[in-house]
Amino acid sequence: MDTRYIPVTRRHARGAVKPVVIAVIAVIALLAVAAWFLIIKPHQDLVMADAGGHPSTPVSTATRSAPPPADVAGMDVNQLLAEARTAMNEQRYLAPTGNNAFLFYLRVLEKDPGNKVASDALRETFPFAATSAEQAINSRDFNEAQRQIDLLAKADPTNFTLTILRSKLDAQRKTLDKQQQLAADQEKAQQLAAQKAAADKVAADKLAAEQQKAQLAAEQAKTQQARTAQSTGQQAAKAPSGAGDSTATAGADSGNAAGQAAGAVLLKAVGARYPTAAMRARQEGWVVVSFTVDADGGTSDVKVVDAQPRRIFDRAAMDAVERYRFTPAMKDGVAVSSTKQQRIEFKL
């Protein structure tokens, strides 16, 4: 047998296979394209026409007056489909209540469970209706969002999109609850701060009134002592010469009265300003301040003697004492300077 032409024959055979494969692939591709244009696309166009337009059209943000609820119970299948198409054209997938596309299509399926137009329309528009429910969640209209999710569940209860929507609705509700609680806490804190400020003002006013009352009493006592001394001096001047010892005694008593010293008395106390940082940290403490009451009733040389905690309330205490006003100390009827100490409490 002559085998010289076998390799050449095989090469020719392989070369013939390639055009055949290419031709088969081309035929398959042509059949797929023909099936799309002749079968699949016409069917989708028919479904979309019955559904009232393509569902991918963006939801309009224009404000429309919501149509009234429809009499769904009194409509037949054709009327329901017509209403559903109108709702789809107006992009009323899930809203308003009682007049939306999903409601009409679901009612069609109740009357005619095998209605392909209604079932296809619900399936095709489900993602876009879910977007409407998500918009209700984002706008925090939680009751409306829950109603729309329940309506979607009637159309496709096993759709995973429902799980996502429910989770997002729950998260938004929790976020709103936290924000409302935080706002309530802040309002309560402000009310407590206002109440404390009012109570501090009442206490300061009461202290100032008591100190003013004490000062008035001291001044009245001093005036009475002066009158008594004056009366005693006048009686001694009128006494006979034989009563010299009595006159001397009265003069000595008058001299003692005139030589008595009186300490400084607080006329006006100023409440210390609570440091903002300490108030935020809910920190309390006290400061002992020494200072000089000048002859004009003002204060000077204000110094911190002790404090707890250190350097937190020092400045506030010193500022308050610097604004104190006193009736100065008196010695021999003359106003003199004196030194005092004051403990100032800082409590919330």
C-alpha cells in the first residue's frame, strides 16, 4: 500500500472541518437573533403595553394630587387591568392607598389566578415598586413604608428584596428613636441647668438679703450706742461738783464706746460663675480665698488659700470675690481696711 499521500489527505480533512464549524456557529447565532426579534421581544412589548408602559421609566418627583380610592370590589377583570395601566402610566406602583397598580393587579389575580398579564406585570415592576418603598423609608414615612412593603409581600412573599427593605426600615426606626431620645436628654439637661441657675439665684438673693438685714441691724445698734454715749455725756456735764467720781466713770464709759472697733460687713455678694469645663465633667469642689476689704468697701489682694480640686475653680472664685462690696471695718469712728477669708462652694 502506498502511504506517501496519507499526511496530505489528513491535512486536507482538517482544513475542511474549520469552515463547517464556523458555519454551524453562524447559523446558531442567526437563529438566536431571529428568536429574539420574532418571539421574545414581541412578547415583552405586549406585556409592557398591557402594563401601561416600560417600568424602567424614572419615578416622577412632580407633585400630583392623589386620586381618591377606587371601588375595587365593584370592578371586573378588564376594568381592573385598565385602572392598573392608568396607574402604571402615572407611576402609581404602590401609592396612594386604594388606588395603585399593585392593588389592581393583585385584585385581578384574586378574580383570575392564572391571568398572565397581571402576574407578568407584578414580576416586571417589582424592583421599581421596591424603590418606591425605599423612598418612603428614606423620607421616614414609616407607616407608609410598612404598608408598601406589606403590599409587595402579597405580590411576591419570598422575594429577598423584602428582607432588605424590612431591615432598612427597622434600622431607620431605631436611628430615629435614638435621635429623639438624645434630643429629649438634651432638653432635660437644659431644663435642669435652668432650674439650678434659678435656684442659685434665689439662694444668692436670700443670702444678700440676710446680710443686708444684718448690716442694717449692726448700723442701728451702732447708732443706738452713739445716742446712749451722747446722753451719758450730757448727764455727766449737768452733774454737781460733788459727783466727780460719777462724772469720771461716765466719761470713761463714753470713751470706751467711742473707741470700739467694728468688723467689715458684706453688703453685696456675687455668685461665682461655674466653669464650663467643670460643668460638662460634672465636677464639684470648693475654694478658700483671702482678701483685703479696703476702706471704701471694695476688695483687693485676692488670693487662693486652699482649693479642692486645685486650679479648677480658682479663677471663678477670685472673680466673684473681686466684685464683693462691704461696709468697711470701723475703728474710732474711721473706716479702715481689714483682712477676711471666704470659702466658696461649687456644687451641681
